[in-house]
Amino acid sequence: MMDVGGNGSGLPVNNKQRAMLPNKSRGEFARNPRKDSEGLSESPDLEFEYADTDKWAAELSELYSYTEGPEFALNRKCFEEEFRPHVSEKKWTELDAAQHRAHAMRLLDSLEVIAREKRLKVARAILYMAQGTFAECSSEAEVQHWMRYNIFLLLDVGTFSALVELLNMEIDNSAACSSAVRKPAISLADSTDLRVLLNIMYLMVETIQQDDPADKPEWKIIKETFRAELGSPLFNNEPVSVMLFGMVTKFCSGHAPHFPMKKVLLLLWKSILFTLGGFEQLQSIKVCKREELGLPPLPEDSIRVIRSMRAASPPASASDLIEQQQKRARREHKALIKQDNLDAFNEKDPYKADDSREDEDDNDDNDNSIETETFPLERDEVMPPPIPHPPSERVSFPKGLPWAPKVREKDIENFLESSRSKFIGYTLGSDTDTVVGLPRPIHESIKTLKQHKYVSIAEIQIAKEEEFQKTPLSGGEEEVEMCATELLYQGILPSLPQYMIALLKILLAAAPTSKAKTDSINILADVLPEEMPTTVLQSMKLGVDVNRHKEIIVKAISAILLLLLKHFKLNHIYQFEYMAQHLVFANCIPLILKFFNQNIMSYITAKNSISVLDFPYCVVHELPELTAESLEAGDNNQFCWRNLFSCINLLRILNKLTKWKHSRTMMLVVFKSAPILKRALKVKQAMMQLYVLKLLKVQTKYLGRQWRKSNMKTMSAIYQKVRHRLNDDWAYGNDLDARPWDFQAEECALRANIERFNSRRYDKTHSNPDFLPVDNCLQSVLGQRVDLPEDFQMNYDLWLEREVFSKPISWEELLQ
């Protein structure tokens, strides 16, 4: 088993970890010391609802680091200095709409001054408006109300365009860049101007994308206009997201180490989310696209299915198994029986088709049961029946599988080919209709397979692309819909490999398993104060802030990558494959596995936040005195939303990169991902478990018979939770000899297809000369003026002698 970063590889939890667990779990440890070794198996299901983002207040608070706290008062001061001379003793909240608009216009005009200090003051005043003029509010709800009002006002007067121009100036500010490069230690002060601008832009994007039924009709129009502008190349001839990607690569190249990377990544994520749409919009786009292509509707709504799933009880860890084996060794009266087959191990066949749960004696085949008996892996004795529980303690589950089974056209072809060669001795290639000479059961099998056949949008797109490549002239012009996804792909296409490498570099630096290296990039520039802490309390606060900062960066990058992969896949499969291939080439697969090679339960239950310092709570309440004890206790949440969100996103990215790619699946095997992923099953959350089980399913056949025999509980969970692919023998490994692992050939073939697609669609300068129109008119060809080089004119006689006079001409052949 691989060594785990953090504190141990699945060993029993220590006191520090136990303190981090939810109160309920701690109570259970205290009440039941026998179960202590089984650790997290006893924890309840995590009440986590996966969504595009966390609650609005949480997303607002994560924009600011705790070291930025004093700047809230500074923003207010700058606003009041600008506001008081124009308005007598009235408060902002007491003015009417016309006065509000007049002052917003005044601030916008003042932004266009040359003096840097004056410009920063005005920007801070605008930031205070975007923060909801909090000094005049008495509750968080009131702050959020005024934030929404002020931000729509600022957007209406044209503030966002002005901010983009200022941000471009700051990005190109070579003096700031060169001074930051020379500094031995970069702090919060180096990125002040950038942070103020990015804060306002983030608050605008994040607030406007929130849906509120109470919005005025004109606000809804402003919102849709802003969405269209943000995704189109109006600002600086490129979408805002492309400009932010440029900031990420500039930061990673070392030319601008003072860029506040967390804020850039958060704004990039929210811009992509707002312009392209979240998971529910993706689902509706998918439904519409299938309808347009004449494909049958989706068998189910995947979001709804996953939300209705329950978590499985996690498998036991290695230490638990050793402990169980030692206990069993002491029980000499128990007879040891060799486990030769599944039936000897368990009277009921776990793969039996009937789903009758009522007469089930053994809970180990039912991963959904609320009783958490640890599964006896690698044991050599017959399992004694568990103590029967009263029926009231059982949970009733719907019969049947959560997902409709799917079959690909290729699966039907393969099945027919093998059936024909077996029974008749001939093959018909890709013919899936002729069943002459095949026995009746095969007819029925084919009928069942065809009933569950699923044709994806990607398959249609690949077929169309092949057609375009085969018939470039007669294929006609392709109609490309210029949606926000297409515009973004065109914007990032020239530098996409660099963008992917940069994002993964930052993800590596932010991962908790990464060791601090001198040559790695510094992602803490916008969290470290100018003066380092002097007291224990300040050090603890900064420690929490740094950990939180890294967690937020992981959250933003994981969400950006997942959203882009999903949107590109729907827009065109080769756009998705281009991005996915560059992620694979940049070592994304081992990086995500490295991320999970830690005590994942500790990461998910981490308490790296100080709720009293979160915005907007900190600006409307008197701050209590912070103590070392209160910082150590953290909040009383069962888990950290952002960390669980990040973990699920990273697992989904890993699934997207490896799905149907044999060579990449083999990378999972080579990097020994099975024990790492199995430890992630300790997190009792259905969605996270589903994506872990999917990753285990694709590599099960390569892990060997002993692994499958020892991990029957995991195998059972895969059968219950992951979609069935009819004819897929994932659990047996029969086709191992037929599938050699040729990583290079597979990736090269895919790369060639991607390059053909990109050059056909986007590379207009290097069109194939064979397909350009040709001038066949003799007069116009002879009448063209051709400029010959000087050396040719000087040696014209020699050329005539060599190429014309000295060469015999066979006139007969020419005439024929």
C-alpha cells in the first residue's frame, strides 16, 4: 500500500483526528470503544448537497483573506471622503435613485485620473459601494440587499468596462512586475491595486449571476446583456476569461509573482460559470442537442439520480483487517475453511439477479444498509451470521438499479462478430442486422442489447468530422454556432497547452500533500502580511488563513477544469479531447492521485475558517475577542463544504480523462491508484463514492484475481451504484491478452484527429493548397507578370540549355 501524506495510511484515528470529527462521531467513539479501530465507518452520512457553488455568503467571504480585514474600514473611509462634499448629512441609504446614479457617475469619471493614488482611492470607494455600504446596515441580509442594488447601479453606468481597462493597465505595468521579481519576500502590499480591481469585478459577477425572484424587469435585461458581453470578445478583443487565463500564465512563468492568484482564479471560475452555465444548464443543453440531432431522450436526469443515492458503508482499512485476523487467531474453536469460491464464502450469491432484500440474512452484500459491520476482507473462515436487528432499524430501499443500462453500437458489433465466428464461422464486419443461422437465445440477446443502445452526441460529432475530412469539397460549409463556449474555445485555443500547465502547477502548489520546495511557485503572495506575526495567536490566525487560501485555490481550479471539460464536450468532442489530452500530457492523472494520497477524511473535516472574521458577518457585528482555544476549536460543521466539493470535482475530472481510454486506464493501474481510491470510500457521501467506484470499476480487471477476491465489498458497491454496461466483463478480466497497452499509438491517433479538426475549423491561413481554386484560363495565366529573381535572369541562357535544349522531347508521347 502506498504511503500516505498527512497522518498515516488508513491507520486508526488518533486523538487529534478524533477532535476534528463531528460531535456525533466523537460521542459514538466514547460510547463504543470496541468500534474505535474501525474509525470513520461509524460516522453518519454527510448531509452535503453538490451544486455549482456554495451559498452566496460563503462565496463572498472566500474572496477575502483574513489578513485583508483592516481594508474594509479603509474602503469606507475613501468612500466617505468622496461622498461627503457632494451630499450634506444624508446617508447613502437615504438618497433617492437619481442621487445614487449621479454619485456613481461622479466616481466613474474620477477613475480616469492620471495620479495613481487618487485612482486607488476612487477604486476603494467603488469597492465599498460593491460591498453594500455596510456601515449603514444592521444585518447581513441588509448588506446583501444593498450590495445587489449598488452593483446593478454600477454596472448600468458602465463601471465594468472601465475596470477591465484599468486591470489591463495593471497587468502590463512592467515597473510593478520588475520590482516584485527583485523582492525577496512578496506580501499583500505588492498587489493592492490589482486586489481592489479584482474584488470589485468578482463581487459584480458573483452578485449578478445570483437569481432573485424579486429583481426588477430592467435588472433582468441588464443581467442577460452583461452575460452576453462577458462571454464575447468585446473587452480588449477577447472574452474576459481569456484575459484572466493570460494572468495565470504570466504568474506561473515568474514574470509577475505579485498577481493575487486566488482572486484571479475565483473571478475566472465565476466568469466561466456565468457565461457558459452550470450543471443544470449543461443538462438542458444536452437535452436540446439530442433533440436537434434526432437522438432519443436521455434515459434519466443524472443530477436527480445522484441526489437520491445513499452512501455505502466504507470498506475496512488494512489495520482493521490485521486486528480482526489477530482476534480470529485467538478463537481456536472456530473451524477454518478455505474460501474456494463465492458460494463457500457466502450462502447467497452476491451477483444473483433477484433483488429480494426481505429474506436477506447477511448485510455485507447490501452496501446501503445502515448497520456498519466491517467487511471481512482477506479472511479464511466462514462468516458467522450477524445478530438480527429489529425491522424498525432497517431502511427500505427501492428495488432495481439506480441507472438504466447502456450499450454502445461497438458492443453490439463485437457481440455479433464473436457469435457468428463461434456458431457459423464467418464474419460480416459492422453489419448489426443480419442474424441468419444464429440460435434463438442470440436473437433475444441482440434484441435486448438494441433496446438499451445509447448513441451519444460525441459519436454523431465524430462521424460528421470524418465525413468532412473525407469530402472537403462536396461536404459543404459547416455551420458553427457562435455560442459562448465556441467563442471561449477560439480565444484560448492558441495557448491552451500553456494554460493547462499553469493551472496544474498552481494546483500542485496548493495541494496539501505537496512539500514546500524552493523552486515551486509562491501562491501566498496575496495572503502574507507586510509584517510577519509576533504572537502565538497571530501565528495561528495566519496558519488558518494560509490553509484556507490553498483550499479555495484548489476549489476554484477543480471547478474551472470540470466546467471547461463538460462544456467543450457538449460543444464538440474534439474540443474536449484537445483539452483533456493536454491535461494528461501535463501529468494531471498522477497529480490528482497525489492529491488523494492523504488522510482524505481529515481534509474534508478540516476547520480552516474563522466564521466571525468572514464577510459580511465581520462588518455588521462587534468582533468577539479571538483566543487560541476558539481558533483551535473551529466551527461545529460536520464537514468543510469547499473541500468536499473540490474532491468530487477532481474525481469527476479523473473520470472524464480516463473514460473509454485504455491507455489512461492503465495509467491508473501503473500509478497504483486502487488503494488510494479505496481509502477515499471512507467518506460517507454518495456522490463522491460513486465517482470513486467508477474509477475502481474501469481498472478492476487489471488488478488481479486476488485483489477482487479480497475486495468483495467494493465489488458489490460497484454493482449496486455504478451504471451497468451490458456485455462488459469488468469484473473478470477476460480480454487482457487482446488489449496490449500502447499508450503512444493510442494518443498519437487521437492527436492526429484533433489536429485535423483544429486546422480544418480554425486555421484559415494554412488551408490545403490542393483544395484552393485554380485559374485554368490560358490567356490570364500567360498574361500574369512574374517577378523572377536577379540570379535567374543572369543565368537564363544556362537554364535554357540545361532544362530545354539538352532534353529530348518525345512529341508522340505528348500527343497521346
